[in-house]
Amino acid sequence: MSFELWMVRLRLWLASRPGKAHRALGRPRRAAVATPRVGVVRVAAVQMRFRFISSASVFARAVAQLVDQAAAGGAELVVFPEDVGMMLFGILPRFERIAATGSMEEALARIGSDVSVSSIVELVGRSAERIYLSVFSRLARDYGMMIQAGSMPVMSRDGRVYNVAYLFGPHGQLMGTQVKCHLLPLEAEWGFAAGDELVVLDTPIGRLAQPICMDATYFETFRILSADGAEVVCLPVADPDPSGNPFKSLRGLWPRVQESSVYGIQSCMVGTALDLTFTGRSGIYAPLDLTPSGDGVLAQALSDDEEIVLADLDMDALRTFRKEEAIRANAAFVRNYFPSIYRGFWRGGASGATRR
């Protein structure tokens, strides 16, 4: 490692010290929330504007402002968009200025030859992750709420870069992670690797999963999660589709919720960075029969800017509905073929499936 690179790493590590972010957070403003109904949980989907952030303090204040708004609305679970952690690429010296114009490729070329997004993750990743984890853990503890912290790119010990989602509990503890299993072509070009496991977590509000963006394009993802008992599915999204085609969004969370009889919380990244324009509307969805208008929508964002979307999830009603719904899957078929058949395909064939 060259002396210059060693100095950059040292500078990043010093800039990521938790104390810097924690001092910026100050004291939380706790909302006076009415006594909640038994079996009902209020959730918030955060629609956040993407921008590269150059310091731990600025990142902490930006996230805290949104958490504070959600807490003021009585939220017990707050869900952030995909790639929140990628905003911390801005802590790389001069990156924010480099990224002010041009495309991602042009910005990387200005840094050096043969530099890729994976190279940036390797250089910045540990420091960015340190800031990201400490900020979200502290906010979850301060507000006594669960926070699904969107996702960030992480380099594993084997040198692969994964897009990873994180869930924090009301005491600030890390409750679980989820690696993105279905990549955008752009992420594959960046050198990211796909995960091959879906995780359902036991939480104070029920069984919760946190697949990421493209994972919701495929109905198998939610079939597996539902078969494993998922009741609430958080979906952090950062969709770089400047067309904002509403028909493309139909392949996402709303139909998956209807197929799987779960509650869905979609939090979208918005805004523009480099040559990427993030589009989509955040929303909170439920099976048709559990929504007042019968349209499967509990709440949706009203704009394309930063916004907090709030809704109440009646967990008792969902559990009753799942027991009594008229159309249901063949339970024996599901147990026999899912998810084992997918494990087989991941290994190059369907040999993992069993037949009776």
C-alpha cells in the first residue's frame, strides 16, 4: 500500500469516529403519541433525496431529521430507502466535488485509472459502514423504535461487494441483515455480487423481512418469505429509471403483497446524482380486503420530494385474514417444493427439491 493511500485510509477512519456523528445528533424529540391500539403498529416509509454527504455529522443530521418527523407521527417502525449508505461515498476526499458534474464513469475516471464502484467501496466502505451503523443504532435507541436502515454496499471478507439491508431494534441492537439477491444490470456492471438467502426475523411487531428493490420483481422472493412466515415486508428502493414509467412499478411491491397476504412498506430514494435519476413513490400496502378503499393501498407519497408516509398496520386483522382468506396456496405443495427447489437451482439444478 502506498503512503498516499495509507493516508487516505487514515483520514477516512478518523472522519468516521462515532463521536462526531453522535455529537451532531443532540437529544431526541419524543412525540406525545396517543395510547396505541392493541395489535396495531404505526409504520413510516421514508422518501429520501439522494446526495453525496461529506461528513459523519451532516449524515447524522440528515437521517435524524427524517427519523424525528416519523417519530412525531407516532411511528414504531421506520423504513429508509436503498443505498442510503452509498451517500457516504462523499467522505472520500474531493469526491463530492468530483461528482458534481458528469457520469459515474467520468467521476471514477477523475479519481484514477481502472477505478470502479467496487474500488470505492473497498477504499471507503469500512469507514462509511462505521458511520452508517453508529448513526442508525443510536437513533433507534434514542427514539425507542425499530429502524430498517435501507441498505449500503459492503465489502465482505472474501473481497466481494454486496448490497446489504440492516434492521435495528428499539434498544439500538442490530436485529438482522439481508443481502440483495437480484441485482440490477447496473449493479452487476459495478462488480456487485448477489446473495442467495432470504431471511425472516422475529421482531416485537411480528415476523419481518427486508428484501431490497429488485428482489420484489420476482414473485418467488415473496413466496419464500411468506412460506417462512413473513407478515411485514420492508422494501428499500433506489430505482434509477428516469422515465418513471408507472407500468414498470407494477412488477414491484403492490402485486407481491396481494399474492402473499403480507403488509408491505416501500421506501423510495428520489433525486439525481451523477447521471442517475431515482424515481418512484413510497407507499404502504396491504391485501385488498384490509384497505378502506379496497385498492390495496394504505398510504402513498404525494410528491417526488422528501416525504414521510405513515399508516397503521392491524396485525391481528392480518393474521385473521390469513387464516380465513378464500384463496390460499396448497400448503403441502409449498412445503414440498419451496424454497428447496430454489436452493437447487442456485447450485446449478433442481436436485435440491424433494418429491413425495
